[in-house]
Amino acid sequence: GATVSDDPIPVFFENRFFEVSKTTGAIMSAGPPEGLIWIANGLAIYRHHGGMRAIEMGTGLVVWTANSQPFTIRAQPVDAGPRHLLVVPQGTESACMLDLESGVYLWCYEGGLESDIAIDPVASRGYLVDNAFQLNVLDLGTGRSTPIASFRLNRPATPGELPPSLTGIAAYDNNVYVHFTTTNQLIALTLAEDRATPSEP
């Protein structure tokens, strides 16, 4: 006769994660799910068979399963509105826009990464420092990048890998702050008319 699969059903309740037997209803495990990557906009996103799966925390329902490369948290994911998350796929130096409704990457910037990624919520633009130490502004709709400033620093090329110590970056209201961890330098830039002008220290 037909058999019923006992794949566990993921359930979130009072900010805890449980796996419940599909056939008996018994709790099979409790605690953070194995492979949990990130929680965003009510979704728990974690690795699943080489791709990713998202579960709605309020109901425990699987929202999507996708073959998209899981992302790393070494470069902290950044909220890009209610439906999107700007992330760095694991094992790459790319910044990609993840659609939280489908698990698909809408676009990827592939110019190399020296820094974290940042979004200016006022100007609705993304920023990163590439591995040529250029500050790039990202169009959040298309991923198109434009270099707007250059820094006199170098690092050995490590294709396909993030540097051991990421440059910190933050942005708000057309002001961008770049912290080079290797030299402990903090540089502040004010953007005006699509140009970046370093401020006085």
C-alpha cells in the first residue's frame, strides 16, 4: 500500500523552532533549525539541499524553496524594503538582490568586494567598496554600479573569496562612512549631485 512520508513539518511558535512528525504529530526536534542563515521580514531562511528554503515564522508554512546559492553573513545582509534583501552569496565576491517572495536573485553585482554592503534608506541607493578600493554606488533596481571615489590602498588578489577582514561601510542621507579595518582609517564622504567629496577629518 501507499506509504506516508514522515518528513518533518517546520513550525515556529513563540520565537522557537520545532520539527513535528507529519504522521504522528510528535515533536521530533526543537531549537534553531540546522542551516539557519537569516531571519528577515517574518521569514526564516536556511540552507536546503544546496539551495535555500524560507519558512513563515507566524504559521510555520514553507513560503518558497529555491536553487539559489545560499548567502553568507560575513557581509551582513541588508534590508532593501519589504520584499528584498541585499546579500553576498557564499563563496563569491558578488552582491545580489534576493527576492523574499520567490528566493530568486533578481540581479548580481560581480565587480568584487572589499567591504560590507550598505543601503542609504533616504537616497535609496546601495554602496560597496570593490577589491580595487573604489567606492561604488549601486542602483537597487538593476544592480548597475558606478565608481564614485577611489582609495589608495591595495590587497593581494583573492578571486572568489572575501578578504579576511572586511572594510566597514554605512550610509544615510547621502553621507557615506568607510572604515578600513586593516589601517583603522575612517573616511566620511558627502554625496552631492552624484559626486563624492571627502569631508575633513
